[in-house]
Amino acid sequence: MQIQPSFRATAPQGRTTGDVSDLLSSMVPTAVTFYAPDQPIYGQGDAAGPLYLVEFGTVRICRLTADGRRQISAFHTAGEVFGFEAGIEHDSFAESVDGAGIRVLRPNCNGQPTASLLLLALRSLARTQHHLMVLGRRNAGERMAALLVDLAERQGNEPVVNLSMQRNDIADYLGITFETVSRILRTFKEQKLIRLRSISQIEILDLDTLQDMCE
Amino acid sequence: MQIQPSFRATAPQGRTTGDVSDLLSSMVPTAVTFYAPDQPIYGQGDAAGPLYLVEFGTVRICRLTADGRRQISAFHTAGEVFGFEAGIEHDSFAESVDGAGIRVLRPNCNGQPTASLLLLALRSLARTQHHLMVLGRRNAGERMAALLVDLAERQGNEPVVNLSMQRNDIADYLGITFETVSRILRTFKEQKLIRLRSISQIEILDLDTLQDMCE
DNA sequence: CGACCTGTTGATTCTGCTCAATCAACGTGG
DNA sequence: CCACGTTGATTGAGCAGAATCAACAGGTCG
């Protein structure tokens, strides 16, 4: 049986930017726009259509409950594409976390949905499903470990992880409170799993244990 | 500006089956296979590739932690397609919940990824993101309300909702324990929000209140 | 310098989990 | 037909993890 690569996504080990260059050919990119910290990129209810490519910085995808509780469904960093929507308008909103450079990708009129477009959507889906497990079945420490491992991996597994987002964002991503984030980081420190170089720099001392907590 | 329908998904109000007929043209459907309750459809680590169309019954998509905790990321019912994967193999597994009829859709060799394929993936993404909010920022009662409202809507907003899954599945879908599911249903009953016709039939008495709990 | 914002820490509360008993429904075998 | 075992659901008691409420520290910026 021959498997069609278009939706089985044969080459996941390639870097994201590799696929993006493919994507660019089917869409019309604009110049890079800078978004200051906390600046909105698109809002809930805005018309969907264009996609957004992160050039640098970090973006958060958020949703609010009626009484103001916030859930961040994803952080996006350099090379990643966001803005996918099944409906005609966005039901999440996107904001710059720390000052981000964004390239808007506008669809051109003739374009087919390329394989890479589908692949990017499927990666978002896989990531979201993984996060679903974290929120549904993991306690606060395991959630924090999952985030640290994820960030470390995205940043090339260097010993020092940069937290571009603040405690509040971390909490709303992990479905806990920012006080709990603080406490968990302290216990990790006491267990010699990490070292807090500064408020936004975490040195990973024991990656194995952190991975074991959330594999 | 012209918006490309392929990934903006212009016609979300259509029934899912309508899009599936489009999808069928680009893939090779097999005959319907019956899966008995709890029978696996595909396993974690199995090669991804084909998609699966639910003809009748309910399917659960699951993931396990190393110590055996389970998270159900989605239930799929008649007309829905599942089995999307970004990588070369499945990182979730799928099982029949209550006895389900499944049609396997095998990709043919020439096919492009059609627009409807992308649309289905984006719907899965939207659903998963919505569920992420439920798991991250909602308490047990609100989670249960969200499920009931979702099921009611899927079943055409009839007054009586059929629970094709048992308490254990509901719990693992909502990220709570089955005892809590029981307790929440009892409080809903005491609040006259629902009536328990039988163990698997719930009569919705106050849909508005349930919707308010989870909008 | 003071106001403000973010982060940390402590005290207390509470939601939901764990452990456990009980019950109802069902199937099996004597 | 009944005794028994099994499985799923309900309910209760006690506990633990995380939230809430509150105080305080450190850094930044006007």
C-alpha cells in the first residue's frame, strides 16, 4: 500500500522553517511587523484568513471565559505559523508576549491548500492534544516540568532556558495560578532540578528527572 | 482582498457529512467494519496514513501516562472523521466505545490534499482548543455541563441526551474521577437541571443554565 | 524618592481525590 | 429458579493539593 505523504506528514524531523519556505510559495508574505509586549495581533471575532509567521519573539494564543478566566492554548516562537481557524472568524485571540516580529501571509487567489499547510495544521493539532493530556491528567509539578522540557527542547536543549513569558502567562498556559508556579519553581530549586539564574533564566540541572515527570 | 476558502473554511454551518462526501472522492473507502465495545481501532505507535469515518456508534481517542492515567482527547460519532496525525505514526490510540461501524479511507496515490481534508483537520483543532479551555479553567461542574451541552447539540438538541459512554470514559474525557462525575450528576439532579431517565439517558431540564455554566 | 508592577511566601480554605462501603444490573452455573 | 460473582454506579468519610487571601520584597520608571 502506498501512503500519500500529503497528510501523513512524512518528514517531521525537518525544521519548521523548512516547511515554511514551501508554504511561502503558495502565499503572499508581507514585511515583518513589530508588536510591542501585550499588543494584540488579532482579536476574538476578527475575520480569519491570513496566517502569521513568527520571525522573532513569542506570541500567545488565548481564550477567555465569561467571568474573565484566561486559558493560553499555545505559545509560538520563531519559525512557527499560527492563525489557523476552522470557521470564518477567530475564536481565540493572539497577542505579543515580549515584543515579537510577525510576517503576515496572505492567501493568493489561485492557490490550492498545499501539503505543508496541512502539515502545519496537523502539528498544531498534535501539540494541542499533547497539552490536553497535561491539563487533564497532570498535577502542578508535572505541568511545570512539561513546560520546562518543552522550552528546553525548542531552545536547542541548552542548559539555560529563557522564559520569555512571565509567571501569569505560565499559569494561564498550565491551568494553575501564578502563586503555584512560584511555589513549584521553588520546590524544583530545592530538589536541585533547576537553578534560577534570574527571573527569566532557568538553568536545567537535571533534565532526565524533569523528563521522567512528564513523559 | 480575496480570501482563499481552502484554509479559512468558508462553510462551517454545513453538516459534517456533507464535507465527507467531498472527501470520499479523493480517497478510497472500504466497507464498513464493526468494532465491538472496547475493541481497538488503531494503537499508539501504529503507522498513520488512513483516515477513519464513523458510520455509527462512538469512538474514543486516548493517550496514557507512564503510570496509567488516561486522557480521552475526543469522542467521535456518526459522520465524523478521525485518525489525523502529524507524524509518521499515531501517538494516540482509538477504541470503539459502544460498538461502532467504521469505514477506513485509504489515500489513493495521485491525490492532492483536498480542501475538505484541511477543513476537517481544522475542525479537530478547534474542538481540541475548546476542550483545552474546559480542562484548564473550568471546575468539575462546568466541565460536566460542557459535555452535556456538547452532546445535546450533537444529538440535535432533543430533550433527552444519550450517553453512549460510561462514567469512566466521561471522567477521563473531563479530567476528573468517575466518582466526581456521579456526584456532579446528582447535584445537577437536585438543582433540577437534569433528570436521570436511566443510567445512559439524561433528560435536559434547563439547557439555558447548563449553557451559562460553560459558555 | 515614591508609585507601581511582578514575584515570592505564608495562612487558610475548599474543591476534588482517595479509599471504602454499598447497591443495582446482569450473567453464569448448579 | 436461585445463589453467586462480576461489573458499573452511587454515596460517604477523610485527606491532600491547589486556590484564595494577604503580606511583603525587589526592581523599574516616572
